[in-house]
Amino acid sequence: MAQGRACSQCGYHMYAIQEKAEKEGCYIIYKCRNTKCGMKESHFESYPPGFAEAVRKNPPKNKK
């Protein structure tokens, strides 16, 4: 899950607009909350050690 970031241009908070899961983490696209700035930035956040292995052993169950 995205952690949030500070904009490198203006310093405002950024929020995640898209997350793409990968094997060892996920790529997240952040967008600045400042309407005058509006900068977008891609960032890779890795999973904690052992997380991917734990998910493989016990995959989440789909609720219907």
C-alpha cells in the first residue's frame, strides 16, 4: 500500500493515483495535491522482507 510522499517541486503532500504490483514490490504513481503544481512522479516501494514468500504460501481469499 502506498505510503504517501512530499512533492519534490513545491513540498505539498502527494497522493497515490495508481499502483502496479510487481514480484518484489509495487510501482506507484503519485500526484501533487497543489493544483498549481500538479506534478506526477513514479516511485517503487518494495515489500517488507519475507512478504512475497508469505503471500505465495497463503494467497488472499476472494470474498464473493
